Amino acid sequence: MQQPIGILLFNLGAPSNLDEVAPFLHELFTDPDIYPARIPVFFKKMIGTALARSRIKHSRAIYEAIGGGSPLRDITERQARKLEEHLNSAGLTAHVEVAMRYSSPTADESLGKLLAKGISTLIPLPLYPQFSTVTTGSSLKVLTQSLEKQAGLKILPIIDWCGYPPYIEACARRIEAAVRGAETNSPFQKNERVLLFSAHSLPLRIIKRGDPYLLQTVHTCQRIASELQTDLPWSLSFQSRADMRRWLRPSTQETLIQLGREGVKSVVIFPVSFVSDHSETLYEIDIQYKKLAEEAGIKQLIRVPSFNDDADFIGILASLVQQRISR
């Protein structure tokens, strides 16, 4: 009988209801790895606690606006179940669990579930298309701590998929479908429409210390653009700045304002660093940026739908796992 394989789906986590907002913010902002190494750990905790408390009211308002909580956990759990079914139907004995970095279930909790099922091999599979030390890297660090006492468990290398051809092709198909919809539902000329890739921003100091996130994000955008059947002009911007430090630019806000000044009337926006809906897509883009675009003179802002648990995306994840096993 084939030895069972365990897969951990990494994601950031999010509050599923309003009561979880404060604990989530505390976990996020007190993570010492998001601050410069030269700052003492106790001081990082003090800064993080203050930042978390200052953002509770604003964050609660955001989650209230999208239904009282983030759907991220439910979506990720569905992805896990469907991936497990897909792999098992292909002849593997696979168990898939979710490991959130700043909310439940944690890597430690989910690893315990996998070990109880007798897995012999573990595959970490991030749901971040691009690698960063503060996303995938942080999750790996926590997982490593959980694995310290697990002798005999085979850990396969993390799966890197920012340029994986089936994923790139799927992104291009979704963008092309959104562009066709934009063309059908608006009278605007071709020169009045653009494609905007919007990625989660990061503090510049993280990039300067060697984090590959920016390079991988640019690579993903270039690969997707090369697959598109349209020659629509495109650009890359960054969203979700969290504090007053210097972050990657241009921001999506300032890009939309500039596009409006240039006479652009229709923007198709693709959240290139997200595969699942959460506050950054449902609130920041669908509500905040849509209003900003209208104020800037942009008549149409269409967000390319997230993959969530669509069958094509589950198939992509399954093929990544199968390739990793076969190496």
C-alpha cells in the first residue's frame, strides 16, 4: 500500500468574523520578522501591539463592509478538500490541510492532523504565487519549528510556481475573458482601455535585503502579458500599504489617478499576488478603488475574478504536487 503524502496549503490567514479582527491584527503586527533585525524583539512586540490596537476600528469597518468577516479561510478549506479529492482520484494517497500564518488553523495544528493520519512525506504548498520572506518564508520558519521533534518525516522542498506555465496560461485566459466582457459592455475605444496588474506591496527595506518578491512579481506579469492574445497596454502597481515606511511604488491608488488624467476610461485590474478573495480584493479593489477610479474619470473598473476553488486552479495545484513527487 502506498505511503500517505501530506500537503500543507500555506496562506496568510484572516478574521472570519468581527471577534477575530483584534487577535488577527495582534498576531500579524507582533511578528518580529516584519521589522528590521537591529530592533530588539521586545521593542518589536511593543510597536506591533500599538499598531494592532490603532487599526482595530478601521479593520472592523472593512470586514463589516464585506459581510462581517473574510471568506479566506472557507475558500482555502474548500481548496484543500478539492485538491485532496483530485489527488486521490489520480491514484495518490494524499491528505491536505490548511496552515494559516496569523490565524487558525496554525501550521502546528494542521501538522498534528497530518501526522495522525500516518503521512510519510510532507509537501509545503504556498498559495502565494510569488515568494517573499514575510509570506512563504515566514510560514516555512514556523513549520520548521513545528517539525523539530518529528524524526523520520520526509520534507520535500517548497513548491515555487510564479512562472509555472499552466498557471500563467490560466491567468491569461481569465484576463482575456474580462477584457472581452469590458469590450462588450462599454463603448470605449481601444486606446482608452488598459490592463493593470495590482500586487500586494512590501516595505522597500525587505526588497533591499534580497527578498525575491519584486523580481518574481515582475516575472509573473511579463509571462502573463506574453501569453495574452490582446496587445492591451499594461502596467504594474502595488496595493495594501500598511504603515508610513517606504513601500513599493507606484501605488495602485496613484496609478488609477494618473490613468484618469491620461484619458483612460476602462481599466481591467488583475490582482497578481492573490489567488483567493479576501479584504484586498473584495474591499480594497471592489469598493475603495472602484470609487477612486470613478472620481478620477475612469468609467469602468473590472476586476478579473479570483481563482478561489475553481476546478482549473485545483488542477494546477494538483499538477504542481504531482511534479514535486515525481522528482
